[in-house]
Amino acid sequence: MTPALAIDGLNKRFGGLPATRNVSFTVMPGERRLIIGPNGAGKTTLFNLMTGDLTADAGSVRLFGHELIGMPTQKRVHLGLARTYQILTLFPKESLLHNVKLALLGLDPVRWNPWTVLSARTAMNDAAHAALSKVGLDSSADRIVAETSYGERRRLELAMALAQKPKVLLLDEPLAGLSQEERKTVSALLKTIPRDVTIVMIEHDMDTALEFAERITLLHYGEVIVEGSRAEVVADPRTREVYLGD
Amino acid sequence: MKRGTLIALAIAIALLIALPRIITHEFYINMASQCLIFAILALSCNLMLGFGGMVSLGHAAYIGVAGYTCILLTVAGWNPLLAAIAALMVSTASAGLFGMLSLRAPGLGFLMITLALGQIVWGIAYRANNLTGGDNGISLPARPQPFGFDITGATSFYYFTLIVFAVALFGMGRFARSPFGASLMGTRDQPRRMRMLGHNVWMVQWLTFVIAGFWGSVGGLMFVYYNVFLSPHALTLQQSAEILLMAILGGASSLTGPVVGAVIITLIKNVASTYVERWNTLLGAIFIAVIIFMPLGLVPGFRALWQRFASRNKPKPTAPAPEPAE
């Protein structure tokens, strides 16, 4: 079976500082993969290399067999890659509905149309409402993002990513900054994502993340030092040494 | 559309149609035509500035490319309509080239490249004596007669300009509300995020540059039809800066803002200058005052004031009466 993601020998340096060193791993379709590691381990850099926000110095990233290295970010998205950001990246002056519409437009050829009125496109309106409904935000569709709570914005990010019906979804700390209640809500949402979406997640909340993940990759100083099933990684002494502690 | 907006629109249309009957003096009718022509130029500049976040200081170049092409082809014996179409095509194609060069650098670099390109067009117009008449400029033999209508007189030309302005305003209004317009505004606010949503940021910005160039060329063509003459003085950096200023003064984030800015600046330039010697100082003072008190421009500023006024006059909801004790 072709892996959903195949990363091979991925290297990135910022001047003299290596951010990722020879990172290699594969994620199978439908898998829930957790990326863990201390701060500065290179987790978000790895995501940025996968999406094209950063250019890799060497190595390969394949999405269902398609080489992504050298490909513009938007083309990677058209191949089925979506992500959420650790630091929320939304359109704060716009409504929640408009934010989701921008996500839908990204994959719709109608985005090039300078003549029709966007608000009159009922099919897109319905699709945007449906995406918001999945994350429990449909009743707030017309609210401005800047007026919503942090938890609602996290859910909006998720709605935008899911609206694109991705094949591989990269979640960068989706629970960061959330209250206990909000964490429960978002965790429950993540569990509802269908199996045809492969998920790679960076998360520090180990209770929630371990419950979610099937396989785990531990990064340290930009290198993969442990990889395996949940039980294998948790039991590995190197995981305790560099991340979990005693 | 809201009822208030519809009423305001109807009043504006009625006023614009009745204008030559209200101000019968030819000078002021011509002034109204100039306001509309500069409104088209300011609106086109605003597609890049207000909706795309791209500040251009080379917009007057389109007056030059479209204007000189039209005059040269008309002098060469082309049919005025074909000359106009060719001029728009050449000028829009030049916008495509300018866009490719300018978009290589973001922010200040973009601004400087547009400025340089505007200066190159000005330099060619100034130096190519054989083609452009150099500093003396060249004349258009006569105004065209669109569909047989004579637009030589001030009133008929005003109505012709009003029709072109209405088409331009409608076209750019649709653009702003379209899926492409939404993508453009997204690339202005969060380019990185837009890429990750599947939008080709560079292409969106380049196409906007081309569309703005097209409407700028329409404005340039109208400028030449109005003056029946073109010289390098119409393509200076000051001209580009004035067009940019019109958009900023009126409010770059709105559709009507550049129109208001164009009217104010054109009137100050042409009317106030007959009474005030230092009209440039007056313009500068007005601009500074607007930026201090209404940093987003006049239209958004007055809109915010109106909303504040309206909300103050709204009856406050009364507190619910306490439930009677059992």
C-alpha cells in the first residue's frame, strides 16, 4: 500500500543550527500519528517543510506517492494536504462563515471569477454552514472572528481544514491554550474525523494525545530518536529521558 | 442592498444625471467630467491598494501608454474605436509586464519598482520626440463619436464620461464582491494562510495588477479624450501620487472612498487654486487633518461617525421587570 506520507532524509538548517536532521518516517493511510518532542525539537519546522512554508535543504516528502519537495504550497493543498497552525492564522475581521468560504474557494475553480457575487453562491454557503456545523459553530456563522473565544477559533481552524476534505491533515498543537472543557470538546471532534483522513498531530497534552495516537515519533534536536507504537514509545527509556521524565 | 443604501444610490444617480442642468456653466460641467475621469483612475488604483494591499506609485503610466497609443493610431488613420481597443490592449499588456516585474518584491520594494516603471514611461514620453512630441506633447485630431454620438460639447462629453464611470464602478463593485475579490482580500490579510488554503497568491496579485491596469487605461483614455492632447506632464510622479492620494483620502478600504477622494482633490486643484495661491499647502493640510482624525479615510470615517450617532440615538433596552415575590 502506498504510504499517505513518506518522509525521507529531510534536512533543514537555519544558518549553523540544524532544525531537522535526516528525518525519515512513513505514515500509512488512515493512521493517527503523534509527533512529540521538547520545545525546539523541530516539530513545527517539520510541518513547515511538509507544507512548503519552508524550503528543505535536502530530502524527500511524498504524499500518496507524489513528491512535494519543490512544489508550491497551494499545489500541495490541491493534492490533499491541509493543516492547522499552532499560532492561530485566521481572518479576524471577517465572519466565521467567510473564513470557511475562503477555505472552500481555495480548491474551487470559481475562485478566479471576478464577476459573480460570492454571497449569492448558495452551494458554497451551504457547504460552509455544513463545515461549521460539524464543529458546532453553525449558530455563530455570522459572528466576526475577532469577537469569538479562543476555543471557538481553534474549532474554526479545524472547520476550515476539514472543509477542504483533505487526505492528510496536519494538526499543530490543536489543544494549545484551551481550557479543560474546550479540550474535551476539541478532542471529541478529532475523534469524529473519518478514517479516510490521515492525521499527523503535534501535541504536548500527553493524556489526550496518547489516547488519540496509534503511532508516535519522538523528535529531539531535529532527529527522530524513537518511533513506534504508543506502547513501544512510552516504554522506551529515551522517551522518558528527553521528554516524559520520570 | 439595504434600503438606506438604495435611497442614497438613487439620489446620487439622479444628481449625476441632472448635474449639467444644475450647474449650467461649461467650466463646472468640464470639472465634473474631470472628477469622474479621476474617479475611474482612483478606483482602479484602489483595486490594488485597498483590496490587494499593493501600494503603487506608477499608475499614471497607464494614462501614458493608453493615451499615446490611442493618439498615434488615430493620427495614423485608424478608426477611433479600433484605436481605443488597441490602446486598451497595449496598455493592459504593459500592466501585465509591470506586474511581473513589480511583484518580484513585496512592500517597499514593490512601491519602488512601480515608481521606477512609472518614471521609465514618463522618460520615454519626454525623450522620444519623434513619437510623442516630447515636452510639447501631441494632440488627438478630434474626440471620437461613439455610436454616432457627438461628444465634442461639454455636456455631451460629461454624459459619455458618466456612462463609462458607471460601467467602471459597477465592474469594480462586482469585482470587490466576487470570489476573486474575496481571494484578493485574503491574500492582502494573510498571504501565508491563503497559500495553505490552496490559493495562488502571486497569480491573484498579478491578475489584480492587470485588471487595475485595464481600468487605469480606461481612465487614461478618457483623460486623453477630455484634453484632446497628451504630454509627459500627465504622467509625472506627482500625477501617480495624486491618484494614490485620492484613494487614501476617500478611504481605500471602501468602493466609494476613491470617488470622494477624486472629487475633493480635483476640485481643490482646479477650483480652489483660482482663489488660493498655495493650493498645494491647502491639499496637504486637508490630507494631514483627515489622516489624524479619520485614519481610514473620509468614507469609512464618516460611516463610523454615523454608526456611533445612530447607536447613541437608539432606545436602550429596558431592564426586565422583577418577578413578583410569591
